[in-house]
Amino acid sequence: MKSNNNGFTIIEMVVAVGVFAIVITVSLAAFLNVSDIQRRAEALRVINDNLNFSLETMMREIRSGSNYVVGTGGTSLTITSGSGGNIIYRLNNSRIEKSAIGSPFIALTAPEINITNLFFIREPQPGPQIQPRITIVITGSAGEKTKIKLNLQTTISQRKLGP
């Protein structure tokens, strides 16, 4: 009687399962790495979008405004807008807020963004034919599992000359 052995030996099966396990492990590690990169990119996009909106709002008012008053410790900025009303920017509960005098404060940054420091610096002192400049320094982070830290500094000058 003839024996027909068309199957795999135990050694062949162990080698095949081992190679399969190695390929799956490498593939899973690559997938998790790509997933982490995607989360970081999304957190960076959220930071970028929020801070672009916040800074653009502040820059528009600073460029066209006048009478810049930096609050105690540099933590707030009051501007007389081009239309004559006063506007205040401040940091409150890890968010940048804006208020027209007499109006409630409105958050300019999303809750996902954690602003730890907002600092305003005014220079030079007002005088004839001198454009005042405001430097804004922002420190914060975003992201739940993957924290993205940010440090941002920008300087804006007034468009018109004089105090």
C-alpha cells in the first residue's frame, strides 16, 4: 500500500507561523507609528488654525488701533479701535479672550488648545513720528494623548504714525 503524504510537517508549520507572526508584528508597529504621526499632525493643524485666527484678529485691531495699554504684568492688552471703542485681550482659563468694553468676553481659541502664557510687550514709548509696536508671546499645548507644545512670538506695528 502506498502512503500519500501531501501535508506539512510540524517544523514547516512552526516556521510558517513564526514568519507570519514577524510580518504581522512589523506591520502593526508601522500602522501604530503612522497612526501616531496622524494624531500629531491633527493636533498641529488644530493649533495652527486656532492661533492663526486669534493672532489675525489681534493683529487687525493692533494695526488699525491706537492707545495701547498693557495690563499689569503684561497679561492683558487694551486697544482703542479704529471705530473709537476699546477692546481688551486677555488670557482666562487657558484660553485667549476678547471683549469690546461693555460686552462679555468671547473665547478666540478652542477648548482643545491649552494656552499657558499670553504676554504683551509695548515698545517704544509714544512720541511724535513713532510707530508703537506690540510683541505677543504665547506658550501652550494641544492634543490629548499626543501633546504638541507651542512657543510663539510675533511683533505687530501700528499703521499710522504717532501715539
